[in-house]
Amino acid sequence: MSPTKRLLTIFGATGNQGGSILDVFLASPDLQNKYALRGITRDPSSAKSQALASKGIEMVKAELNDADSVKSAIAGSYGVFGVTDFWSVMDQNIEIQQGKNIFQASKDSGVKHLVFSALPYAEKLTAGKLPHVDHFDGKAKVAEYIEANKKDMWASYFMPAMFVTFAKTQVKPIDGIPTLAMPFPSDSIAWPLIDPRADSGKYIMGIFEGGAEANGTYVHAVSTWTTPRQIVADLSEVVGKEVVFKTITGDEWAKDLPQHLKAELLETMLLVGDYSYYGPGAEKKQAESDRWLVPGAKKTDFTGWAQSHGPWGF
């Protein structure tokens, strides 16, 4: 690595968010002149890891539950992107500890800028009405912990919207008609979506570029703000047949979910429907987050995504 380049260590390098950072980096000669990238993975010998190594990404093994391995993996880094995966552990306390391991290792190693993948604090945002959105709240608690303990380290928070792939799973035939049936109060609620692989890196690399100015910022990473009404209109145009929206009760929406996931996933939907995911009115402030996009970035629109991610199966 050139001594003039800043080393960025990217957790989740073979996943959606980390992989998106690598995509943006590898497509930009300007970023490649400024930075060198190290990817963290559980298996450097995997086909994905080897493919990245062949493109000049240093691939290093670390386990988030092993604080020493995390510290060793980020040694010498200027910046770190940290991401945890609730669904791989299904335990908020474990995920919180993993996030703290990333932070503490970064702080102890002299990392200048930590960008952490966080989410809204659902229980606080809803004044305690939605207390079971563990995969949001664990990340939010880590972000609060980082802010309280970072001292002179810069810390920024990348907060991705709901993954656009989720919308595809929710359109199903009802009485032969493709229907988006959701526990939302109306078809006009504000719904933020992100294509995580296409757009995450555009925000995250922009945050790293922001440096000290990005310290303490919470970035709402949204490819498109839409509504259920607009989604079914766009899908109708893409697939060439009518797609409709239907409001259903929470119990109806969650009836076929595994018991251990019902409260978690239903309350996630209620967060979108009743609190607009990031909080009421957040869509009107999106420009405050989009200022962190890398220069020239073009975000994914829902229609374009739908056209390139068929077939839709109806």
C-alpha cells in the first residue's frame, strides 16, 4: 500500500453494504488514488473473497465475537466501516456487543473515522409503543454508545432505508389480482426504500470523504421515497397488468410468520406505516442526507429497479 493512501477497513465486504463500498471504490480512479481498501470476511478463501483479492482488495479474516481478531484486522486503518447482522445471531445483546467490539477496536487502534451502519431507535421514536424491533434498536444503542465514548475519534452513522427487495416479496395474488397487502393506514404513507448493493457505497464513501464535517452525522440512506400507491402504479406499468394496494390488519399480515418473528417484523411494518421509518416528516429533509453522496452519484429509482429485477411472478 502506498504510504500516501489512507486505509479503509470494510466489514461485511462480501455482503450488500460492504460490497457496495467496494463497487464504488473500484469504479472510481479518484477514490483509488486516495484510499486503499481492506475487506473483512469470515472466510478469505471463499470464491467471493478471492474474486475481490484479485481486484486488489486486501481480504482479512475476523470474527465479530472475537474482540482481539477485530482489533488485529483493523490495525493501521484510517477509517473503518462497521456493520453487524442481527439475523445471523437473532439476539440483540450479541449484536450490541459485536458493534461495541468494532468501536472499541477502532478507538484502541487509533482509527480516525468510524462509519457505523445503524438504524432508527424504534422504541424511543414511538415513545415505547414499538418495543420489539430488536434489529433496529440494537444498532441504535451501539450508535448512542459510540457517540458517548468516541472522544476525539470521528464517528458517523449510515442508516439504510428498508431494502427495496422487501417490496418484491410483499406483492402476491389475491383473488387473481397482484396485490400489495400491508398493515398501513393508507396508500399515501411515506415509504423509504434503498437498493443496498447499488447505493450504500455512494453514501458511505461520501461520508468518509466528508471527514471531520461528517462527525456525529446520522445519514438517512434512501434510494427513493415512495408510497404504496406509487409502488403499485409503477409495478403496473412495468409488468403490464394492474397491481393494487390493500390495507390489512397487523394480525392478517403476520398470521403466517413464525411465532418468534411476529412481533419483530410486524412492529417494523408499523414503524413504516405510522412513523415513516425515520420519524414523521423525514422525507422532507432528505436533502440533508443526500449532501453526503459521492459527487456525481445517481440513486436508484423504483421503476428502474423493478425493470431490472424481474420476473415478478404474477
